[in-house]
Amino acid sequence: RIDGLQATIAAAVEEQSATTAEMVRNVTDVSTGSQEIARSTSGVAAAAERTTSGAAHTSSTAAEVSRVAAHLRQLVGGFRL
């Protein structure tokens, strides 16, 4: 009877060890996935910042082109044919 109990306990301990090992693998996978998501999020944020900067530069350049065009219209308007 003691042998049977020892075998049952040993099987339960082995099953618990296997379950614990699987939990560790799952936690490691989740951790790796979280790190990848964090890197991707950082990349998206950097790209959004570059896009915003580029849009501001484009807007500034367009405003300058508009000012130059208005000045040229004024200069050309002074000529008589």
C-alpha cells in the first residue's frame, strides 16, 4: 500500500513539474511578444513623429512659395505691354 501511495505522489509531483515547466514557457512567450509589441510601438511613434515633422516642413515651404508667388505677381503686374 505504501508503494502505491509513493507512486501516486511521484506521479503527481511529475505532473506538477510538467505543468510548471509549461507555465514558464508560456510566460516566456508572452514576455517575448510584449517586447516585440513595445519595439513595434516605438517604431510607429518614431514614424509618426517624422511624418509630423515632414508635414510641418511641407506646410512652411508651401507658405513660402505662396509668398514668393504673390510677390512675383505684384512685380509682373507692374509691367505694361
